[in-house]
Amino acid sequence: MTVPGALAYLPAEVDTPDGHLDDRYGAFLEAAVMAAPLPDFGVRGEPYPALGALVLDADAARSLVRATERLARVFARATDAAVSEPGALERFGFPLSFIDMARREAPGVLPVLGRFDFVRDPKPWPGGDDSTGAWRAIEFNADTPSGLREMVSLEPLVRRHLPQTLAGHLPMATGVARRIGSAVAKAVAAPLPGGRAIATVGVVADPAYLEDACQAVAFARAIGPTLARRGVHVTFGAVANLHHRGDRAWLRDVPIDALYRHAAIEAWPGTAAWDAMAVATDAGELRLVNGLRGVVAQNKGLMAWIWGRRDDAATFDADARAAIRTYLPPTTWVEAIPPVPVRPGLVVKQAFGREGAEVAMGTDLDEVGWDTCVRWGSYVAQARVPSVPSVAPLPTARGHVVTQAWPVVGGMVSGGRWAGAYARLGGRVTRHDARWCAVLSPDRATRSAHAPIRTGA
């Protein structure tokens, strides 16, 4: 059920010739809630996971891996350069307390987990060098990206419940838990500055945000076995459980040596959790598994920074410059945009926005709205990518409905290397109510496409 230029979506109905798609879905959903965990299976009453999959052909799958890894190198280099550039982080909107901590982190550290959100452009771009695919990265989630839970737990359930439909198709997330566990193990392998070996990693989330809490549980589960084999314990708690006693950080009543946050950092400054993190890291008694540079990497102001330096050989080497031209839509701060005629081709985004919040099509903003974005100084304008919708039977609270949906494919990266994919199907702007679905390929495209990534230009 596709239209020309759309990604192929394979639904459950091939496996249900009697038409009982909703019955098959109910069994899948019940299994998913328990396995994931997925207590947030409904968003405002509407189901979140779909029983189906986007299937990429071999060329599209291989080019997705290539795009993800090339862009990981671009963003790693850009993050380090922007952190050291006077005034750049202030322009992105970061407070001085954050900037000071970010600048004290070691450069060249790649996120243990990140996700590029790609859309499929039906037409090639001038100047691009990837003739096998037209993936465009509309943003990068490098601090607390979602998707690991779904890839580890839901994708196998989709394939189990659709044995006929998906026969011969291979998952693009095989081994993701092992890869993430290995990346965290590498991040905590060296002792702390004082010589103490890292014995306990704390994983924290804000329980007020159910999805974040569940993603954090999945993350702790994923890294636990790998770390346990190295004698490292993983403990889980709420952000409010993080405090310090002297120079040590504690999570509940457990002293921790390393911290992974699965909670938005924007609300942390001024809290006990921020103080605990700052005191312990300043003293060399705590290592941040996902450091603050990941927050810089996902700030949409960095995309404008990268685009403004796309031809700068002093910042980016030849491959990085080609990757920028191939995969990134032109992005700039809104105040640099000329008058009205060009706005229909733009998407306006808040630099700190998450889950599609504060995203608007240029055509939806009147002059007052546009001037407000300019006055606030925290919005970027990005060239809109003309992606093609897929036609898919998606679950609703009243049963499945065949509808148009615009796929966004998440290319996951760990330590600069490919780590899997998943997709969300939603409206023209992907928001929190988009449906999740698996991403499969007939080709074994899960292998990393390049040698280990180095962050120097």
C-alpha cells in the first residue's frame, strides 16, 4: 500500500486474511506492554505502536547507515568547535553554569547513544555525493534519545506476530543492546582522576515523564549484562534521588561513580540534582556517561552553526563538507531570513524544542508570530524537505484506519557507529502522537559502513 516515492509499509493484514486485524493487534499490544515495558502504550487515548514495518530496499538501507555515521562525525567535530568558540553557546541559549561545565569536558567524546531523524527526499540535491539515497537529517537527538526500548523489545514482537508478512526481511536493530552496553563499558573503563575504579553506574529519569522513565529502564536493562561481566553494577532512580555527600554523588542510598541521565537537562540548573552532578564532577568523583556536550549537539542552533560553516575547510574536512551538503537541509536563525516570499518553504523550530514542540510551518506563521520568533531569538528556520507520505493502516482507539502518514526514520548511533533504526509515522510535523513502527531491510545493512570515526578535522 504505497504511493510513488513513498517508503514501503507492510501491515499485518497479509497475515489476517479473515480481516481480524484488530484482534491480531490486540495480542501484539498486550505482549508489548509487558515486554518493553510500555505502560505508555496510549498517547491521549490513541495507541502508540503499530503492528507493521517500513521496509527499506538494500540501497536505501546501506545509504541510511552511511548517512548516520558520516553525520555523527560532522556533529562531533562541530560540537567541540562550537564549545570552544567564544559566544557560540551563549547564542544557542545556554546559561553560564552549563557552559562552564561543558567546556571542562574532554573533547572528542562521541555520544553513547544518539539518533538522527531522517526523512526520505524523492529528489536528489545539487552538490550531494550519495547517489544511492536521498536521506535528509532534520535533527539530531544526542542527549536523551528515545527509541532504544522499541528496538530492543518491540521490533522482535512485530516480526513474531507477522511471520508471513515479514518473511525474508531482516531487522536493522540486531545487537543494539550489546552495542550500547559496549559503548558504556568503554566510557567507564578508565578509573576516575583519583584512581578509583568505576564500580556503579547510576541511571536517572524523571518519573513525571512516563516515556522517559520507561526508556531509562530499558537503557539500564540493555547495558546491565555487559557491565556486570566487567564487575560494574547498574542502579536506577529518579532525578530527585540524586544528591551529594561531600564530594561523592549518591542515587538514593547508593554511591555512584558514573551517571547516565535520561531526563531533559534544561530544568536541572538550580536543583539538588544539578548541584550533586556539578560537585562530584568538579571533584573528579563522577563521570558523566552522557556529558553536556550531547545537549549542545542536539541544540538546533548547532545545525545553523554547521550550515553557516559548510564550506569552511578549517572546521570540516572534505568528507564532512560533502556530508553536510548531502544530508542537511539549509538551516539558519530566523532573523537572517528575508521577507515573506521565501517562508512557504521553511520549517521554524525552537532551538531547545523536543518531540515536535514549538515547530511550525512557515506558512502557518503570520507576521506577528514570525516577529515573535525573531524577538525571542531562540528559533531557527530550516528548509522544508518535500518527503512523500506512505499509506498505512494505523491503529486508533476505534480500530485500524487507512491513512496517509509521513515517516521519519531514526538512524541510531553509538560511539560514532551505526546502532540500528526505528520509525515514527505521523503528520507533516512529527509530534509526540506519531505511531512507532519497525524498520526492516532485505539486506544485511546493520554492519558499520566505515572505520572507527575520528573527530579531528
